[in-house]
Amino acid sequence: MYQGKLAQLIQHPSHVGELENPSAMAEVTNPVCDDRLRLSIRVEDGIITEARFKVYGCAPTIATGSMAAELIRGKSLEDALRITREEIDRAVGGLPHTKIHCATLAVDAIWAVIDDYRRRNPV
Ligand code: FES
């Protein structure tokens, strides 16, 4: 059903799971389809050094969750917040129109986990 890079990512996602003692963790839910995406991150000196994801939902969200974890690794919090839905869509090889919101869920998860980090580490 899914092809190319998207199918590859769905079948062989990277960064699956949950970090032990993460610097921050957040879970977001799409209120319409009810899919959930959880991100946990480790932050050292303002840089996201590690990220893991868990998905409870559709196959494309496995790909977008995996890509979100991949793209934020090595980035500062500020740079991670600049990642867009379109960037994730491109990086997973292009989502079907009806699944574009799976990329939105990934961006929402990035925002939520960084929000959690900032709540835990107020300046
Ligand atoms: Fe809704 Fe994937 S179908 S996030």
C-alpha cells in the first residue's frame, strides 16, 4: 500500500522506544483520528543528543515519528522548533494527502516535548 522511502520507514523505523530518565517527554493526540505519538529526548548543553518515539496509531505516523526523532537529534531546541510539517513530509518521501496530518502530529510532538523540557528547566 505504501511505497518507497515511506514504506521503508514504516517497516524499519529508527529511534523506536522510550529513553530512560529523559530530559523531557510528551505525548500528543490527534483529536480526529485519535492517533498518539510520544517523544522522549535527552538534552545536553542545549542540544538534543538523543530522541525516541512511540506511536499508537496509523502506519504513516510510525514514519513521521521516526523522522521527527531523526531530525531533532543534534539540533538546538530553537532549531528543532523550526522543523515544519512540510520538511517532515518531504523527509519521509511524501505522505498521501489524507495522511498529511501525520506530519502535523510529529511537529506537534516536537513542540510539546520542548515545551516539557522548558517547563522542567525554567531559565
Ligand atoms: Fe491520524 Fe495518522 S491517521 S495521525
